[in-house]
Amino acid sequence: MNRTITGEQRTARLALAAAGATVILWASAFVSIRSAGEYYSPGALALGRLLVGSLVLGAILAVRREGWPARAAWPGIAGSGILWFGLYMVALNWGEREVDAGTAAMIVNIGPILIALLGGLLLGEGFPSRLMAGMAVSFAGAVVVGVSMSGGGESSVLGVLLCLAAAVLYAAGVVCQKPALRHGSALQVTTFGCVVGTVACLPFAGPLAAEIPEAPLSATLNMVYLGVFPTALAFTTWAYALARTTAGKMGATTYIVPALVVLMSWLVLDEVPGWLTAAGGALCLAGVAVSRGGAGAAVRRLRGRDAPAEAAAPRS
């Protein structure tokens, strides 16, 4: 039986593939952050990562000759650049030094819930029952993974507050970025957002310059990896997908990350997950499957509202 793929179905599939690439690369970032963070201070690591990301994105933008985004995109670019690319990365790097990995994962995973709430209130996305139910299941899974990974580690009040701040900054940055994608391509919004974040982190240039000669090559290479892949590539695929679906659904998709971290730790680091960790990962995946249902309907709802972004975004 010959089935014809409609334009909406193709758009939904491309957005899902882009979201998948994003979460895989963001999951891989946890190992690199842990490694580089032993030798680089939180601000220096954020600045180094953003500098590499800005250089890579700037080069791609020049090759593609996309130029500057429309003026209407700049408020969202500035907001996401300062809040998400800049302050979020510093807060997360710092917070992960003060709390164990499990606690950090649990607190930061409040972010997708905040995205859904802010998207419903500020972006007119509403509160679809399927999305909210799926996020509840995924968040429960993230809590289970976090508890199983905590290993009885101690968590400081400062670390908890920093991770909570990271979750809030992440959510606010995504909500700022979504309107910008109506007026600029994913590459434009990501590139200039990364540049704004880099400028915001320039006060850490002194520590970065002092720490590079002292850090081992492996830590510096991890910082470069963070800039090229989890930043330049993953933030672009995120923006591509975000332009074609709701902020709430994109936030829910990131609940795949805890499950991927468990799997990568098993395959790469030979850390066999316990039954509680595996069960939490399965819950995360189940919740994402529920919340991502009806992607085609989301595309139809956004067709008229986000038409300029679709026209401006690069086609593959």
C-alpha cells in the first residue's frame, strides 16, 4: 500500500529528529561537564564553551550567508542569550559542584514543567491534558533516577539554590527564544544568542586565561567538545524543532536526557544501572511518549502563528 507523506507529517518528523539529536548531545554533555569542571571554574568553563560555540556557529552562518536576523527577533535573542546561554550555564556548572549528580538532575528537571506553565500563560499554548500527564510521569521518573544516583551524597543549600536558579533560567530562556523564531532562522537565533551569552560571560575571561595553561589537555578538549556539539549543534537543532512545535512539548522531550545518561553510563563507563535507576529511566521515556502524542496537531495549530519562522528556517 502506497502511503504519501504530507508536508505536515514531514515537518513533524524532521522536528522530532532534531529534538532527538538535541537530547542525545545534551545527555553526553554531563560527562564532559564533570570532567572539565574539575579543572575549570564554573564561569571560565561557561565562557570557554560559549566562545567555541560562537566561533563554530559564526563560521556556519557566514558560509550559509544568512546574515542578521530581523529586528523583531532581537528581544528574544537577547533574553535567551543572557538567561539561557549565559547565566544558566554558569549556575549549572556551579551548582553541580555543590550537590551530587542525582540531586542536580532532580532539581534541574523542574525546568520543563516551568516551560509548559510559562508557555501556556505567556505564549498562548494552553495546558493540554496529554502534555501535562506525560510530564508528570516523566518528572516522577527523573526523581526516581535522581534518588537512585544520589548515593547518599551531601547537598549544600547553595547548591540546591543554584540548581533551582538554573531550572528557572532555562525555562525563561526557552520562552524568550520561542517568539524570536518567528522572525529568524534556527541558525540565526542560536548564533546570536550564543554570542550574547558569550558577551555576558566576559567577566570570567581572566579566570579562563589563567586556568587554560594549568588544565590538562583532556579537560580542555572536553570544553571544546561542549562548545562544538552540545552548544553549537544541539542548540541549533533545538531551535529548529522549537520553531515547529510548542515550547511545552519541546521541554517535555528533554526528559529523555536522564534515561540517556543512564544508558551512556552503562555503555561507555561500564556502570551497570540498578533496577531503580532503570525503572526511573523507563518512566521518563514513557512520559515523553505520552506528552509527544499528536505532533501533527501541534504543527497545524502553529502553522499560521509561526509561518514567518518556517519560511526563514533553513530546509534540509
